[in-house]
Amino acid sequence: MTLKLVAKYANASNYGNGDAGIIRQKSEVLKRHCEAVGRDYDSIIKSTEIPIFPLESGADRARATAATEQLLGMSSAEFATEFWVGTSEEIAERLRPAIDAGIDYVIFYIPRIAYDHGPLQQLAEEVISQFAEGVDVG
């Protein structure tokens, strides 16, 4: 129902949580709804939100994520399921299929970004720079 309303009234839609399979499926549904109402599918911005935790190369994952897991009240397993935890190369590798699936815009959530800008700087320099042309990653 939501994507039917998007096709008729909205300028953007956020779905998939970075999962390329879900993005493809939702995009196809949105395309069909757009065709049914005579709307240009490409006029709608398709975005996805991805919670990430960038690691520096060689960092110990458990040690790097422990304080944030505790702060968020999550177990290591929950955190690893909820967040994309990895090096810039690993995050870029996971991001590529979402972009290939048709996403136009990515919204990253980085925990504690207000207190430590290092992960944002890393994301901008090492991940976003790989995709800057042709896609808006914010």
C-alpha cells in the first residue's frame, strides 16, 4: 500500500536497509505502481538507510565495537546483525549491490558521530569517494 501511495503522491521513498534483494523487489513493485498511475518511475528518489560502524584496517572488531554495543544495550550478535561493521573496503563491497539494485540515495547512520568524527571522515574519504559520481551518498 505504501508504494502505491508513493507512486501517486511522493517524490522519494526509503526502503531496503541496504539489502539489494529487498531493494530490487520494492523497486519493481514501485515501477508497476508508477506505470498504473502514469508516473515516471525515475522521478522518484529511491533511498536506503544503513547503520554502519566503520573499522580501521587491522582493528579488532570486538574491541572496537564493545563500548558502542554497551551504550546501545546490544549484544555483539545483535550489533553485528543491525550494523554493517567492517573496513571501508568491506562496507563498499556490501554497498555496491544496493546501488546496482537501483538505489539513488544512501543515508548512513553512524553511532556517536557527534562525539567522534573519525568514522565520518573515513566514510567520506574511503567509501563515498568510490561512488561519488552518479549517486548521491549522504
